[in-house]
Amino acid sequence: MTETTSARILIVDDEPANVRLLERLLGAAGYRELASTTDPRRALDLYREFQPDLILLDLMMPHLDGLALLELFKTEIPGDAYVPILVLTADALLETRRKALDAGARDFLTKPFEQFEALLRIRNLLDTRRLYRQLEAQNRSLEETVRQRTERLLQSEKVATMGSLIAGVAHELNNPLAVLSGQAQLLLDLEHDPAVVAKRATRIKDAVGRCVRIVRNFLALARQHPPERKSTALTEVIHGAVELLAYELRCDDVEVTVDVAPDVPVLWADAHQLHQVLVNLIANAHQAMRRQATPRRIAVTARLGHEPERVRLEVRDTGPGMAPEVRARVFEAFFTTKPQGEGTGLGLSLCRGIVEEHGGTMTVESTPGAGATFIIELPVVTPPRPGASAPAASPSAPFAPQRVLVVDDEVGVAEALAEMLGRDGHTVDVANDGARALELLETGTYDVIVSDTRMPVLDGEAFYAELERRFPALCRRFIFLTGDVLNSDKRAFLARIGAPFLTKPCELDEVRRLIRRVVGAAAEAR
């Protein structure tokens, strides 16, 4: 049986003799999947049930004529589907044919018809449908290929930006890490004066905070975040972008100023996407000024816009500016003035798309020799009202001591967590991998498990899988700590199981709050 003769054909004709004739004719030609009705009022239901590849339709019928049915089929058949309708009619008038074609018919057979001609027209229509479907499949395949080549080109734009940042990020991390190392050694060597110890501890904490911000800003650029709107402070986004690029800018003597007016409201926006926009604009401005003499300056300002309920964000540089023909094309996808291999030409196109997704606009003002100013205007959107929910437990609410199992191969991390939880009154055991943790679970009971994801012997995923099999109740009392946030497999695993997790490095207070939440949720579920 060929692809054409395996097609499903629906026959609608009020004359039983005509229906039998068509069924015999089609059956003899090899068509086996046939459905028919002599009542036009059943035609639409039969179409929905049978989903034919071709419809043979009489025009002159009682109750509901063929023209009316053509209009009904037009609304029923999807616009991207090609289901041809062959009209059967004894009316050879040109006007009748015109009306049928306007209503959606593809071809005609004039009664009485030659059997050879009928089979030829039926085959032609089915062949046309087959070719149409093949073309649609090829188009979908082409669209998918283009789409994939494009989150790859977009990702390569990120990678191109990140490649120039890695050295700077490493250097920026080395500075606060040097502070941590020095202060820790001074604490070991020196003071017993509580005030001096507290001062050095504060410096260590500040240096850690700087490391955390640098890492998180870098990850915000590197990761592929799903769109996520939340309350976003523009000041934090701007300073995060500037801090990420600080080392490179300092090395090239680029002076950066940030001026955010105090009346700029909190935005309902995607902070990760806005961070990416600002990193791209500042990096572009830096690159534009790299080959010119000092002074090199970038000014980032944010003000309420000229129009009400708008925020105006500007990134201004003292670079060489743009010629009119460059300025006219600067937001075009794949247009770039950078040397080969230094960019895809998608950065500014991507930035403008992000801004427009937020309901904003992005423009540029520039003349040769006078620098460039990129202007972003964003709407001040009122965040959606949260649904009714139970009030969260207050941090100071009484919290009964728990028995906690900490699983982490980093001894320093595990010890810090154990000491913090012990000070809160909890009983804590430590295991350095999932296999040791399972041994402890065989001999003792625990209220909460806090585990790393990447460990030797038995990692976090395998450990969790064993819990699902052997101690399923503990899966509701499980918290992951992970430093592996760029690993797509790890992100997919965490999303699948739905267990709460924190990204390393994290504040110890965050661990406290999450343990409280997990214990409370597990208690409610009992």
C-alpha cells in the first residue's frame, strides 16, 4: 500500500447510490480507510472523529448544502493544515464553481464523472497534500535548526564577553582572598583582645562578601536563567555590573561613575537580564575607548524619565563615537565593528530585545569624536499582588532542637555548619560523602539532612536516590548545598526533585532559615 492509497477519505453525499459508487471505486484503487455519510448534518462530527486527509463533498444536499459545509470546514480545519476538499456537483455553472472555490474547495468533479478522471483528481490532491506536509516538516526542521544556531550564537556572545572577564574575575577574587588569608594569620598569631578579634572578623566577613558578590555577578552572566520578574533595585544591578568589570576597567585607566537618583523606584524586572544588558554596554564602551588616549570615562546614571512612570538609564562614554551609518545599524543582529572573532554582533540586538520584553525602549545618541550614550527607558510596573498565604514564621519564633546530618567532603564547610548549628542547640553529625552518611542513617535517626551535591565515593544525586529507596520520608527533610550551579545536569536534577537548595557560598543565617522552613513543612505534612 502506497503512502497515497493509505490516506483517509471522507465521503459526504446525500445519494446512497453515489456513496456506494465512490466506495467501490476507491476500494478497487487500493484505498482502504474510508468513512461516509448521506446526512450532511453529521459531516462535521465525522470529520472530527475520522480526521481525513481528503474530503469528497456533494454540493446539492437537503438540510445543509455543500457551500454551507465548506464554510464550517473552513473554521474547523487548522490554518496550517492542508486538507483538500473535492467538490462533486451536477451544476456546471461558472458561478457555482467560483462560490465553492471562495468557500475553500480545491477541485471539482462534474457528475456524472469518468472513473479514471475521478481517481486522477483524487490522487493529485493527495499527492499535493503529501508534498505540502513534507514541505511543512522541512520548514519546521529548518526553523529548529535556525533556532538552535541562534540560544548557540547568543551563548557564544556571552562566552565572548566572559572570556575577557575571566582574568579580571580571578584577579578580583585574589585580592579579597589575600585579605582573608592575611587576617586569618593575624588572628592566629596575635590578639586575645575581643575588640581586636571582632575588628579582624569584620574585615574577614567583608572580604568574603566581596568574593561572594564577584562570583554571583559572574554566574549571573554565565548562567541561562529562565525569565523571572521580581522586585529589582536598579542600584544593585548597576553596581554588580561595574564590580564584575572593575579589574579590566582599572587596568585600562577607565574611570567609572555611578549616579542613581534617590527617587528611582524599585522595578518589577528580571535582574539577571538587566545585569546582562549593563555588562554588555559597559564592556562595549570600554572596548571602544581602549585605543584612545586618556581620559577614558564611563558614566552610568539613572533618573525618573521625562514621561511619568518611566525610569531613564544612561550609559555614556568618552570614546570615538559612531558615524551615522554605524549608528543606524548598531542594533541589527550580526552587525559588528569588532575585529573577526571578538564578537558575534548579537550583543546589542540581544540587549534591545531584553529591554523591549520589559516594555521599554533602547536608543543611542552619538556623533564621531564625541562618544556615545545608550539610553534605556523602562516602565515602572506595579508588581502583581501576592495570593493569600499563611504568614511566615518569625525568625525569633521558638524552634525546637533538631538532629542534623551534614554531608560535605569539604572539611572546613562541614565544620562551620556543624559549629553554627551546634550553637543553636542542634545535635549535629558530619559525614564526608554519601556512603558514610548512609552508614550513619542505618544506626541513627535524623530530623534534617544538609548535603553537598558533588562528593567522592557517593555524590549528592546518588545519595538522594538511595534515600528515595530506603528512607523516603527523609526526602522531605533534605537540603542541598551546591557550588556547581553552572552544571546543567545538576540544575536539571535539582529542578526535577524539587528539594530546597542553597548556592555556595551562603550566609549561615540562610541555612538556619531553610532548616526552619523544611522542618515546619515536614511537620505540617504529617
